[in-house]
Amino acid sequence: MKVVDRTVAPPLRDIERIELPQVEPVQLANGAHVWRISAGTQEVIKLEFLFDAGRWQEPQRAVATTTAKMLMEGTTSKSAQQLAEEFEYYGANINTDAAIDYSTITLFCLTKHLPNLLPLLHEMIYEAAFPEAELETHIRNSKQRLKVNLEKVDFLAHREFNLRLFGANHPNGYTTSAEDYDGLSAETLRQFHESGYVHGGFRLIAAGKVTDEHLKMLDDTFGKRVIPASNDSHFTHTVETAPGRQFFIERKDSVQSAIRAGKILVNKTHPDFPKLRVLNTVLGGYFGSRLMQNLREDKGYCYGVHSGIASYVNTACFFVSTEVGHHVTDAAVKEIYREIDRLRNEPVPEDELKIVRNYMLGVLLGDADGPLNVSEIIRGLIVFGLDKEYFIRLVNETRTTTSEELLRLAQQYLDPASMIEAVAGSK
């Protein structure tokens, strides 16, 4: 038997390519699109339903999120407790959520329990009752959480930034208020449920050890209902960025200030997006980023600072976010813009860029490890009308991005004069 010399580190290898497992597109009898990712050795399965029932499609504020949460609060024949007990009996995990562009219902379970869980899931989705008592409890709890959040400077800065960047009437621009919750009714939720879930189409990602028998179960349960084409096309919202660049929200006696700065940017369907991800990572996208080295390690202004690109189907934004001691707020803002200006005026050194590329490729490699992780990648593709070729291009462009390209992109997209900033704290 060969003895391993553990005093010698294994050789380093560059990540040349990242392979995704086979993703098989199929259709149920009613035309619903299913993406099957059959891989792994464990007898587990993840089902993720995507409905056109997010903020983008809601008729009034807070309806999409509340409708998604209320799906677990009882059906026409089962109470919320009975629903929860049945899912728990089979060791299943069920989550519902509403994002900007869509809503999701996600089930994790052992494959052997699918015959019992699929009818229960179907009932939860299509026979939701929206009982008044549970809705009142949800509204009361939501308003209490909002009250707590309104004491936090990071929440206030985030709210102001979105409002000023997108506008009060845009799905990305509003933060739910107590008045929004007061305007909800069970009937409004039922109507939205009818249009977005009962009479709306869905897309389904099935990941894990998904056999042909499991697909037949899905078809028997969810493939019989007649569904129309997507109802998303007639929903339009216009970005209305506020005039001005600097906005301050006073939070008296706060020892910290929250800073959020950024601008509208291109989303992931744009050709520049893969390399913009690299540029963002250099700036503030990982622990070794320039913003972290400056604001945290060198200046000691904060525990952490982060930059990111939030990509949605119809828009996107670049942002920098941090919390600092209120007495160094102005200095921290100046350092943020100083690091942005460095990217616009100096090429990123090759050794630094190599570290960033390797980090990003390592993250992508982890994201592609196992069918349940891959389902997250596939969701991020199909929502934008993209396919696996996009992921391959993303890997290749991450691996080959040059300093010259980053300099050009920084000059084109990251002009500080085009950004707005929202600061919440005490003067």
C-alpha cells in the first residue's frame, strides 16, 4: 500500500472547466415545463415550483409575499396545524416565498414518501383557504417585525436606497409599510391566488434521484390541470430614479451609520455581466476584497463591507453596503469612492486578479456540486430564459477576464457621479 507523505501539500491545479450534470427538459401532459436533474446517490428529491406570482405581478403592495406565506395556513379541508403535522410526519421540509419576479414553493423529502406528499402538496397549492384568523395573525406579526426593523439603521438605509433608485411605485423600490398590511384582505389574496397559482402556469425543477416513475407521479398529480400561457407579459413597471445623489435618514442616538451606495446596472442577460461579476468581486465581493482590506483591515471602520450586483428579470443594480461608527461615516464614504476610482484609473495587478478568478471558480465549482445545488443554478438560468451554455460561458469568461477588460468596464459602468448613496444614522 502506498504511503502518503502528509508533510507535502498536494499540487495546485487550475480549474479549467466545470461540468454540470445532465439536465433533462421534459413536459407534463398539460404542457408544464419540468427540468429533471437526476444525480446523486441518496434517495432524496427536491421539487421547486416557480409561479408568475411575485412582486412584479401583484395588484397591490404586500399581496405576493402574504399570499405565498398564507399557503401554509390551511386548505379547504385541513387546518394549518394539520398541514404542518402531515409534512412533518413524512420528514419533509416545505418552504414558500415570493421574490421580485416570481414565487416559489420548494419541497425536500425522501423519494419513498412522494406518493403521500404529492397529493398533500397539490392540495396546499390549489386549495388554499386564506382563513381570516391566520391572516390577522400574519399581519400582526409582520407589523411587529416591521416595527423592530425600523429601529435598525441598515434597514432604513436599504429602504431609502431602493426607494430613491427605483421609485416608490416600482416592485424593487417599495418597502412594505404598516398601511400596506392594513390594506390586505383575504379576498384580495384569493383573487391573486386564482390568477397567479390556480389559473397560472408553473415551471418545475426536480432534482435528486428522480426516476421515470417519479416523473409519472408528478404528471398524474400536476399534469392534469389545464394551464394557460404565462400571464407576465402585460405587467410593466418603470424605474423612476430620484433626482439628487445623497440622502440621509436620521436615527437619533445611533452609534453606527449604515451606508448603501450604487446605481442601476445591466442584468445577467447582458454580454458584459460575467466580467462585471469579476470586477465586483475585486471591489467588494469576497473577504479579501479591496473594500474589506481598506475599511476593515486598514482603517478599522467596520466589521464587514460588501458590494454586489442584484440581477432581476427586468432590471439590476450595483450596490455597496456597510455599517460603520457614526463618527467615521464621511471618511468611510470617501474610501468607498476612492476604491471605485482606483478601479477606474489603475489596472488590477495580475497576481490579485488571479486570486479573484480562482476564488470565483472555486465558488462556481461548489455551486455545481450535487443535484440539489445544481438546481439553484438551473433556476437562475430558466428565470432569465438562459440555458446551460450560459453557465459554460460564465465559467470561461471568469477564467479569462483580463485587467484591461476590468479597467474598461469600471470606466464604463462605475462612475461615482452616476451613483446615489443613502446613509442612516445620527449626525
